[in-house]
Amino acid sequence: MDTLPEWYQEAEAELRRLNGHWKQRTTIMAIIDQELLGSGYDSPLFWKKPGTCARSTFYKWKEQDQRFTQVLKNVRTIAAQWQTAEAVIAISQARLKLQLASPIFADKVIQLAAKAMGENTQLRAALAGMAIASEETAPKGAGTVKVDGLDDALERIYGESDSDSDD
């Protein structure tokens, strides 16, 4: 079973350019792992990890070994692109889940508004719900889910919309 992240496989081609220098390879991978976690790598604890070189060795390689520096840069790019793609997928999945749950959320808002104490509170809850739901009352831009019949219902409640009047 392969437990390595997908980006490792793509990074492997870059790491091969180091001609088997395993300490450079493992140090680069440790740095990238830290960066993907949002943590810095330049700490005494990091440099004591198995597989990493000494801090002074790393900076010597970085200054004197152009191939090492280029491989580090390229692997960083590969990892960042992978991380960005994963974030886009996660956001897309979350957006879909929220869109699918919208009718349940709407039902709950309606229940809470109906149970609210006092007509004023109920009115504010209803108006807020309509403002959120309708493109006419609160434009949302791309990605808005159009609810069939909502605009007709708003027109019955409030009368003709401004765009329909001949004034």
C-alpha cells in the first residue's frame, strides 16, 4: 500500500536530480512537509529530526549547490500546486454540502422565526431570510442558487418590483 501523498511521486523526478544524495533528498522532503503544515522549518527541533542535515550544512548547500537550490525550489512549486488543488477540491465539496443542506437550513430558520416572541422579531427574521434568499433583495453574484417561485412570492408580498414599473 502506497502511503505517500500524490505530490511525492511528482517530486521524485526532481529529487532524482540530486544523484542519490539521500541526506539532501530527506532534508528537502522534511522542509516541504513542514511548509505544507504551515510551520517553519528553521528551528533547533527541526534540524534534530532524523534524516535532516545540520542547519549549517543546509545553508551551505543552499548557497553553493545550484542543483540543490533548484530542486528545492521545484519541489516547493510541486507541493504548493498540489496543496492549492486540494484546497480547491475541499472548498468545492464544502460548497456542495452547504447547497444541498440549504433546504434544511431554511426550514429551521422558518421554524425559529415562527416561534419567535413578538411580531417584530418574526418580521425581522422573515425579512432577513428573504434578503439572503433572493437575488433581487440581495445580489449574490456567481454561484447563487435560483429558487423557483421565490421572486413571484416576493412580488405578491411587496407588489411589483422596481424593474417592472413604468415610472
